[in-house]
Amino acid sequence: MPETPDESIALLIDADNAPAAKIDFIITELATHGVVNVRKAYGNWTKRGLSGWTKVLHEYAIEPVQLFDMVKGKNGTDMRLLIDAMDLLYTKDVQTFALISSDCDFTPLCTRIRAEGKQVIGFGGQNTPAPFINACTKFLFLDDEAESAEAKKERKSSGNQLKGNTKLMNTLRRAIDASADDDGWASLGPVGAHISNQGPFDHRTYGYSKLSDLFKAIDLFEVERMKTGNRTTYKVRKR
């Protein structure tokens, strides 16, 4: 059985810009990366709009951080989250920061954390600005998670649509070239790692539950299944 990751994760939630209904998905996803030791949600808890979060805080052991509105329509949520993140960066052994927000203001925070060799996993809506998404090591769209299985099937990109995505194709080809052996075959694990290092890529964004399925959908690549004991792995190469 694969080992469970034990890296420490800090979960920092901008409650004003994140849906409480997706907390189970967020926690489940983070469990595949490590242990969520720090869990904080920031907002003005006197507002009705945050009632969804108040219902799940205790269930998921999330610490609420109260920020009153300093002037009408403006509170100190962003600044307090940033201060806490920097404190954690320099005083705690945290390897991964999970930022839950669709606010572009957190882009400089992401780049600063990554400059220290840490990972940033972002979660937000489809309306999240590109600079914030690109600044994260990995970014997951919470709207996608909420879709029904039928809706996801309809949204799945076809092989031709994938081939028409020049940026995606260049990313996939470069990852194979960087990991290929003399025969052009590359193990999917290193390929996936190389892709992740280039930007916040996630195969589920294109409607595929596995990276191997994404490659299989594109007829410009060969995918071969390998069996080692009870473990199944894949390798891929360009045609």
C-alpha cells in the first residue's frame, strides 16, 4: 500500500470569497498531500453571509478568526490572512499552504511562499483571476467539483480540443522529453511531476479523472500499462 503523506499543511480560508459547501472536498483533497495541522478561516462572523461557514467550523476543527469591518464594505480579512501566513512560513515547519479564495490580492503571497521552496495549493471559483491561479503550485476549481457526473461528461474535452490547446500540448511534450529513456518512453509519475513544476496543471480541469486518461484521449501519444506485483503504473511516449 502507498504511504500516506505526512507533510504539514496550513489551511487558510478567505471565508468571504469561498463556499463552505465545498469544505469536505477541500479537506479530502489535502489529505492526499499531507496532514492539515493548521486550519483557520477569516471573516466577520457577525454577518449572515458567513452562516454556512459557522455551521462547519467545529465539525472540521477550523479556527474562526474574527475581523470586523473597519469601514462599510471593507474588513481586514486579506491583511490578517497574509500576516498569519508569513508568521507560519517563518515560525512553523509547514511545507504546503492551502489558500481558499477567488481573490487576486493573494497573488503576491503565493509567489513569496513559493520563493521559500514551499507549495501553494489554491481553491477557488471559475471567476478566479489568472494571476492568482498561475501563482499557485496547483489550483483546483470548486465549481468543477460541484458539477454532476453527467455535466462533467458533457464538459470533457475531446481529443481534438486537447490537441488544439497549444499551451497544453507543449507542456505535455516537454514533460515527456524531460523524463524519456532512450526509446522515448517516460514513466507517468515523473511526467506528472514535471508538469506540476511548470504550473498549476490539473487533468480534472479537462474532464479526466486520471492523467493517463488524458494522454489516451490524444492520438499523438502512446500509453502503455505496466504491472509490477500488485501495483499498476503507466508509461507514455510521443508518436
